[in-house]
Amino acid sequence: MSVPAKRRSRSEVRRGRSHQALKKVKLNKCPKCGKALLPHHACPFCGFYNGREVIKIKSKIKKEKK
């Protein structure tokens, strides 16, 4: 097999991979319960999103029955 005419230099390869680095996860506070959650996601602890309940949490349902 033939050999490539010109290899990419080490710095050029690393510059090409610079955008692949992991980024920090940005967290917001839930306005209802104050726990950390991802932006634009329903709170997994209280089930609220955008001021209304969108998920029924099992532990919360058990507490209401007692």
C-alpha cells in the first residue's frame, strides 16, 4: 500500500480535536423545591416544570395516601 504524501502534524491533529473536549454541566435550581436540575427538564424530585406538575412522583403519591 502507498504511504500518504503528507501526514498531519501533531499540533494540527490536536487543534482538530479541541472541540471534542467535555463541557461542564450547567445546573439550575428548581423554583419549587430548590434542588439542582438540568435546564429545560422537569424536576425529578417534585415533578414540576414551568410552574405546573407534569410528573407524578411515586414517593409523593405514597405520602399522600398515608
